[in-house]
Amino acid sequence: MAELSPRLLLPMQRRATLPRWPLRVGHALAAPAALLMVVLLIGPLAVVLGLSLTDYQLGADGLAFIGLDNYQAMWADRVFWKSLTNTALYSMAVVPGSVGLGLAAALLIHGLARGQATYRAIFFLPVMATLIAMALVWEFMLHPNFGLVNLGLRGLGLQTHNWLNEEGLALWVLAVIGIWQGFGFNMVLFSAGLLGIPRQLYEAAAIDGVPAGWTRFRLVTWPMLAPVTLFVVVVSSIKSFQVFDTVQVLTKGGPNKATEVLVYTLYAEGFEFFRSGYASAVTVIFLAIVLLITLVKTRWLDRRVHYT
Amino acid sequence: MKPMRAWTLSLAPQLARHLALVALALFTLLPFAWMLSTASKPETEVYSDVLHWLPAKFALLDNLRTAFAKAPILRLLLNGLIVTASIYVLQLLVALPAAYALAKLDFRGRETLMALVLLGLLVPQHAVAVPVFLLLHTLGLLDSYAALIAPWTLSVFGVFLLRQFFKTVPNDLIDAARIDGLSELGIVWRVMLPTAWPAVTAFGIFSVVAHWNDYFWPLIVINSPELLTPPLGVAQFRNQEAGTNYGALMAAALVVITPLVAAFLLAQRRFIEGITLTGMK
């Protein structure tokens, strides 16, 4: 106690004498971020809402308030509904696919005596590699005449396909690419979750006579992983609703709108046809869906997460 | 004898795991292998209707030469570097002081700002694309480095992550620095930044990977060939060749993914940590 230097006592005195100065300093330090927040986020969100009620087109002299006409046009537009359905279908394939494979990979790696890091690095590689570059690789793999997939199928005497140009196939091919690209990311999250499960739980289960394997997974691992699973499902859903790169580069929404998805519609309307008002309305719906996924899934899964 | 028995007993399940994982690894690596194989084949072999992995004549260098001659690959890489580095530096310059203020200082509007940061975490980039594009158009900034960089200077995720980290820094450390005569800004750079190093590198990896690989935004704002970013450039190369020279295209794709993949293989753990943060965005 005798060693308490005046240095250590000083802060209290300073706090007493200068209680207000961090107030203004706080504003100064947060100001750039706050300003950019208004210019790049809050402002734009307000503008999107506003523009969606106008007929604005980039380059037009003026704009007129048209109420909900854009939304009515969207409601009546076959392409918009196709786009919405496709995005949902894509998501319903990619989310279970990438979450399932991610969990399987994490579980398989978790019990491994050696080689853990190598497998992890391999599965994570597609997450790192520029998706556009890899999409072009997939395009050539799926080339109808000279691609790996068809050459392989032909070698086995099986039926070949024009994978990206058949209406019934293209979306599912894109989904496979999405799963290929995304499951390694989910694997890492699940791996972290598995490491967080206390070893004692497994020991206790063993003592209680819970057999190893499926039963132990169902009774211990799965409930303990529930929060991670919720997180992974939400993140994967949101990501799959934003699918764009592969669509833009491989199919342009075709054939015959079979791979038209929400962000591609938004892109085409806003930045190819420059119908800013209509694109804003599409954006509002897109954003509403993304926020809804977060909300509903969190609520719904939250209720099932409690295991105590 | 007993350990031996245990060893043979555990061998079978281990082997089964490896079998399943190898199958999954083959699926994962297939496109990379096909890319390398195609990039190494001369044109006659690329357009062969017999499946073969190893080229009879090794043509990787020829294909690389063609790619560098027909696409401005060095320019793409340089642009990628300029854009990702500028974005990261500016994001830090904005986020560090704000994160410090949100974590350690008292000011009116702090709760509001924090709420906006959390709201921002939920908003995908596509949601603000139309108005930000119109803003750049109005300012005459489309088709410039500014258009590629400026919209990303605020990373709400960066602010959030650093703020969480700064929360754990003891107040005594900050008070001591104040007594030593450091200004609040000085505290941010000389005290908070060094302690937050793990968060700063993780965020850096996250930011650089996200913007190096981003396609949506550059596609919207860039027209000039000298401003193309790596993904945009390789897509453009594909369009101009219209599927006639896959050997060179695969070589170009290889070059574009190499910087990040190489960095990843050198520092796997850090990269996995950094990228996994994207999940929180």
C-alpha cells in the first residue's frame, strides 16, 4: 500500500476536475464514422425507400411520385415472381447442402488423429479463391463438348447434358457451385462449435451408458451445437439470397429466366436498364426478405435451442 | 499387447473417416485440378474429346504468355492491390477512433450510433447500391478509383469488431496514458491500436479478401480497361475471347486466385479466423 505512487492516484483527481472533456472528444472521434454512416448507409436506405415510390430513371430530367405503382408492376411481373421463386429454390438447395456438408466435414475431421489441418485447408480453399475466376473454371468443366463432366460421363457411357443451358438443370448446377464454394466456411464454424463442447459431457454420457455414435451425437453433440447451427443456417440463408456472381457470369439469368434471381433482377433493372425507381422497389423487397430471414430464424430456432 | 489391440481397433474408424474426407476433398479440389490441367494444355489438347488430365505437351508458360499479352493482368493485380489496400487503411482510420469512442468515452448520441452500427451489420451491400451509384454519378465520380474505394470507407463490421475488442482493454491503461500526457487521438494510435493487433489483422484479412474477390460493385461502377479489378478483368477476358481460348483463360484465372490462395496456404490459421468473421457481417 505504501508503494501506491501518486501516479496511480491521479486519474481520480483528473476525473473529478475534468469530467466533461471526454464528452466533446467522443463526438470528434466518432464524427467521421457517424458522417459516413449517414452518407453511405442511412441516407441511401431512405433514398431507396423514397425512390421506390417514383418513376425515376437515370438520366431523366425529373421524377414523379407514383405511389405504389412500382410495387404493383412488380406484383404483376412474371419475371419478378420467377426471380423470387428461383432465389428461394436456390436457397433451399444451398442452405441444407452447405450446412450438411459443413457439419459432416467438421464431425469427420474432429475425431481425426492426424491430418486435421490439411483437410481443413482443402475445404476452405474455395472460400478463398476468387469466385468469378472459379466460376469460369466451372463453366469449362461443364462445357458440353470438351468439359470434364461430360467427358467423364461419356467415358462411363452415361447421358451428357448441356448443364448451364437446360432450363430444368441450370439453377441446380448453380446450387452445386454454391455448395462447393460455401461448405468449407460452415465447416470452420462447426469445428469451432465442436471444440467448445465440454469433454465432461461425453464422459458423463459414457458413464450413463449412452452408446457412442449416433445416439451420443443426438443426445450430446447436436443439442450442444444448436446455437452454432442456428448461426450457420442464418448466415448461409442470407448469403444464398444474395447469389449473383455465378449467375451474372455463367447464365445471365437464362435460359428463359430459369436462373433469374433477386440480386440479378436488381442489377439488370438498376444498372443495365437504369430504371432506378423500379430497381429500388426490388431492393426494398430484397432487403425486407433478408431482414425477415434473420428475424424469423432467430425467433423460431431460439425456441428450440433451449436444452436445459 | 493391449495398446496394439487398441490401435488396430481404432484404425478402422479412422480409415473410414479418411475415406469419406478424401472423397469430399476430391470434389473440392476437382475444379482447381481442372484449372491447372487446362492451363497446362496447348489448344489442340484443350479441345480434345478424350478425357485426359496430363498434357502431352506442357504449355503452361505459353498460356500464361498469351494471357498476359491479351489481358492487362499486371494492371489488374496492381488495381486489386491499390483498391484493397486503400479500402483497408481508410476503414481503419475511420473505425479505430469511432470504436474507441463507442467503447470507452461518454458522449451524447453514443447509444444511437451503436444502434446504427448494429443495424448496419444486417444490411447487405446490394441494398444501398442504387442510391450510392446515383450519388457517385451526381458527383461525377463513376469509373474512378474513388468509386471503387469511397463507398467502403465505413465498415460497420470493423467498428463493431474493434469496439468489442476495446471493451476488454482495462481503463487503468487508458488513464495512465492520459496522465502521461497523451491526447485522446494519441491513445487510439499508441495504446489501443497495439493492444488490438489480433482484431486488426483478422479484420484486415477479412477486408482484403472481401474486396479482392468482390465482383458486384466494380461491375457496376467501372468501364475503363485501366481500372478493372481482378475479378472484373478475368470476366472481361472471357467475354472478349468468347470461349475460344480456354487454356489462356484458365491461366489468367490461376493468376488471379494465386495471391490470396498463396497467402492463405502460408498463414492458414489466421486466414480461417479472419474469413470466419465474415459470418458475423
